[in-house]
Amino acid sequence: MPQTPLEEAEKLEQLRALENGYRIKVPTTRYQSIGVDTEEDLEKVRRFFAVL
């Protein structure tokens, strides 16, 4: 599927599926998660796992 204008504007790839009629699910978990949206976030995660 090609990128949609909304996906490009919002930088959310999930919008591509939604705009093409697909349903998506977001599971819940009892575990704490770490979002990685930037290079800085990635470095934080790498530092976190380096000490484990």
C-alpha cells in the first residue's frame, strides 16, 4: 500500500492500514514498555539494556 497523505503528515505508519480499511489492535501488558521514536530514545534503550 502506498503512503497516504495523513500518514506522511502525522508520521504514523498505522494510519496507512486504517485508511485502507484494516483494523489494528493494541494489546495491553502488565510490563512497563519503552517507546522508541527518536535516535535519542534508541540511545536510552541501549544504555538501559547495557546494564542488565
